[in-house]
Amino acid sequence: MNRFRVSRFIFHNIMRVLYAILTSSYYYLRPYSAVKHLLLHYDQGFGFDLCKDLTNMSEDDLKRYCQTLYSKETFRNIAFGWRHYPSIMMQADILYLLVRHMRPDNVVEVGVGAGASSVMVLEALSDNEHGHLYSVDLWDANIPNKGILVPSRLRKRWNLIIGSAEECLQGLLDKLGQIDIFIHDGGHTYESMTFQFETAWSHIKRRGILLSHDIYSNSAFFDFLKKRNLSPSVYGGLGGIKKR
Ligand SMILES: C[S@@+](CC[C@H](N)C(=O)[O-])C[C@H]1O[C@@H](n2cnc3c(N)ncnc32)[C@H](O)[C@@H]1O
């Protein structure tokens, strides 16, 4: 290795450790504005405001859920990076807090990838000892291990459906009837997002929520809101709407 590669390696790893320490303790660090500014995309109350907006979660609830979450190996795998996966914290941790608090019967998500969002939902369902997650993702020969971050102990509350949202979502929702939470994180075209929001919305229970990742990919999320006169809670690229 030449000197440049060695110093890049050292720098990268120092940043990884710093990032991991900050993310895995940010409930406690959030009063410090310097930390907020360092983690720019956590600037909207670290996502805790979104949780409080969408549910009636109190500070005590938040603190309790965060304490449990930060002690989990699956959480550390996501925050620190897992084997060849880099740190992929994104907003998956927020899903744990929402699912703990809402105690849903059924959660449906589109877009599994490595499974950061799935594993956070499944950890919460497991801690609730209640509920089931149905995930839809395309078959992709280049990524055969969809949901690789989900350990086998969490898979009994999980159905992974291989296919596109366009093919599978309507049938799945008709079978389930009503759902508590819908999570969009796959198929970020205008058409696919609109189709998923429209299809899921009529199946979401009163006081249930629709969550969308990558809301700024195009105007689908905001057009959907406008059509129904709804206002969202936003945290970075994650948007949430509560059904009144
Ligand atoms: C950004 S990744 C999901 C990341 C995941 N939520 C996580 O937290 O690790 C997007 C996933 O959506 C899937 N996808 C893309 N278009 C889709 C569609 N039309 N229907 C279902 N899944 C789709 C891709 O195969 C990919 O695995």
C-alpha cells in the first residue's frame, strides 16, 4: 500500500468510529448543537420530532426505546457497517421507535435491499411480541441476498415477497385488509411512488401511517399530499403522514 492509501484507510476508519459513536448515542448528545451541526442530516431533531408528530410518543417513551435500541447488535451492525456493507444508518432507526410505540398488527414495506429498514421493524415487533412485517422486493440476480441484515431469530414475523410492487402490492393488501404502517423505499419513479401511495392509503387504518423514503426523488410524495390536502412530517429524506 502506498502512503496515500494508508492515510485514506486511517482517515476513513477514524471517521467511521466517530460516526458510529455519534449515531449510537445521539439521543443523549442531541442537546449539544455542535453535534447537531456535525450530523447535518440529523438536524431536524434527530428524527424524534417526526416520531412525536406522527404518534403521541413522550420524551420518556423515546428515551426508553432508544436505550433498548442502542443496546442491540442489529442496530450496531447498521450504524458501524456490517461486513462489506458500509454504515447505512439512514433513517431506519426511526422505524424501530415508531413500531415500538404504535404496536402495529401489520406493517408493509416496499424495498428491502440489505434489510436495514426490515431489521429495525422486526426488532421492534419482536420486542412488542406482536405483529408481522410483509416486505416486497424485486428479484435481482446481482443482489440475491435481499434482507441479509435480518438474523434468523427475527424471521418468524417476516414474509419476504419477491416481485415488483406493481405486481404484488394490491394482492397483498387485499389479503391483509387493513394495515397500520406502509413504508415506501423501493421503486423511486414518479409512477411507482404514486401507484404505491394510492394503493396503500386506502388500506391504512385510522391513526395508521404512511412513510416514504427519498421523498425528494421527484414530486410524487408532495403531489399525493396536495391532492388530499395532507401535511407531512419530514426528517431528512423521510416523510410521514398520519391518517386521521
Ligand atoms: C434503497 S433499496 C431499499 C433499502 C432498504 N429499505 C434498507 O433500509 O436497507 C431499494 C430496493 O427497492 C427495490 N425496488 C426497486 N423498484 C422496485 C419495485 N418496483 N418494486 C419492488 N421493489 C423495488 C430494489 O430492488 C432495492 O432492493
